[in-house]
Amino acid sequence: RQEFVVRVGRIKYPTVLYGETLDLDVIRPFIFLPMSVYSPIFRDFSASFDGAMVYGTLSLGAKAGSLDYKAFYGDIQMNKDQGVADFFTNAHLYAGTGVQTLTLDHVVGGSLDWSTPVSGLKVHASFSHLSNIDGRGQFYAVPSLPVSILVTGIGYYTAGVEYARNNWTFAGEYFVQEGDTRITALPILNSTGKYGTNSWYVSAARRLSDKWEV
């Protein structure tokens, strides 16, 4: 039934407006997505996850449109050769080539996409939470000591809208990241703090011909 479907395996990460089409640039206005929300540093682990999802489409009636919902749980594979490793290495706490191991407990979240009764107008909202992202290596100040940057939890919150009419596509998103961090290099260093960013963009695109869009 279209109202309730179960998917298991490697699944596209349904966060942000174009999160599930990161590898399908031919179906959206952008080849390179706005970097304020779609940072290439996080590209390696924000495209998909391994786990399960329930999703479906609910009809709201002719005057209210329809609602697509998704809820998911799983794991994201990470390693020191992915772009996300730069997030840790750029903290300048690691000796040598930077972070050596990256692990993650799990990710959980959901999204809602409202196809409004106005033709071409879609409203998006999503949330996801990653637990215990841990980057480990050797401490730059005392290389004999291990150092860990542990993001005990980080939440992603997104609100977006897209309106497509004739050859025009208008879009905008507001994206919030909030998390708690713990940095340890015992017995020298043991500190906690907050991590967070607020990002947004607005865009307008016009299709000029089959081959050209601005």
C-alpha cells in the first residue's frame, strides 16, 4: 500500500530538500548544490545509511494535497579516508596525518514533504540525530597520548520549500546543526563544549533550452 512501505538495506539519507538526489543531478536545477547546506565535507556520510525505513504517501484530499513521510534508523559507515575526516582533522588536535579512526553508534530521523494543492509547490521538513561520532588519533602536543573528539550527539533540523512553474524553479532552505562535544587527551585534556551552525540559501533557476539553464 502506498500509505505504508518498509525498506531495508543501504538507503538514501532523507534529510534536506535534495538529500535523496545527491547522485541524480539531472532531476534537479543544481549540478553543484548550495554549499551552505550541502557541504562537500559531509558528503561521504550524508548521502546514505545502512538500516531500515518506513515511509508512505498520505492523501489529504483534493483541496489539501498529499503528505510523504519517512522514519528511519541505521548506521553510517565512516573511515579516515572520507571527506568527513576533515571535520576532525581540521581541529588541529591530531599528530601526523590527522584522525586515524572514525566510528558512529547510530542515526535516527524522519522527514515530511507536503505536496500542496498549488501545482509545483512543495514544503519540506526533516530531522535526524547522530549518536556518538568518535574520531581518535595521537595528540599533537604529546604524540604518545591518544586524543579523542567525541560528538556525543548532533541533531540536524531542516525546513525548505520549492516552487516549480513552467521554466522556473525557486527554492530555499534553512539548516541547523546542534551538538555536544567532548575532547579528551588524558591526563592533559578533558573538556566539553557545544557545536553548531545555522545555514541557509535562496535560489532561482530558469531553463533556457534543453542544454542551458541559469
